[in-house]
Amino acid sequence: MWSRDIPNQLIHKLYIYVDSLEIELSGLETTTGQLQEILDKLTLPEKLLVSHCRFDQANYCKTSLWKSDLCELFLVGWLPGQQTVIHDHNGSVGVVLAIKGGGVEIRYERIGVSSVRESERRDVHPGWSITVDSDTIHRLACPDQNGKRMVTLHLYAPPLGIINTYYSC
């Protein structure tokens, strides 16, 4: 279902993509590799995506593009200093594509029921993608020191539900 706040210009560009996305995902157990291939086929101009991304001073801001029973596609606008909580995706798999700006992904390993410790850290640059398996625990951040906004495109299957959050030791 198309989000109500998405203008017709973007809906028109996404229509063919989403139609093939739904066909490719129907009846399959989705993997991050499949989602990566699907996201790689999306050829929307950066300017068009960025122009429809929202930003908020208080927190990163999600702009829903498409959501169905099979998957969801959304943009996230990040201001310097904003970050997610440490979280998993509660069974969903996904791919995050950096569209503009730079950020950091920090991965964690579980050391207790709700406790984790950092296991990997990597910079994320425009054009780079992050794959998220059903058991991935991570955090995304737009660092203060870069002074630039970040825009990311997220594709998850099935759509995200309630995520689990964790505390770093």
C-alpha cells in the first residue's frame, strides 16, 4: 500500500519496481541476498529520494514508501548526532542502502538475555549497503563530527514488527 504522504511523481517511479518486488518475494523464504539483488534494481535518482525524505531535530525520521504483508520500503532522514537504539529486527531480514551522507553501523554480540557487547564497527558511505539477517543486533548512527545529514533506504521482509532492544555492557 502506498503511503499517503508520497507525491505522485515518486509513486509513479516506484510502481514498476514494487510490482516486481512483490512477485519476487511471493512464496519464497526471503534472504538478505535476494533483498540485496532487488534493491540493486532500484534506479531512482538520489535527488528524488532525498527531496521526499523528512528530518526531525528530536530523532531520526522514517518516511514510509511502501508496505504490504510481504515487505516494506522506507527512507530514514538522520541529522548529525542521531542514532538508533541497539536492536534486532525480530525475525525480519533487510538491506539498508546509504543514499546520501555518511554514517556508522555498530554490530553487537549477545552476552546475556538483553545485554550485548560491540563486535564490529564500520563506516557507511553513499552507495554502500548493510545486510540485516534475522539475528543481527546492531545500531546505526549519523556521527556529530561529520556535520552532514544522512539519508538511508530500508527494505525489510517481512515488514518490521516490534523490535527487541538491548543494553551494551
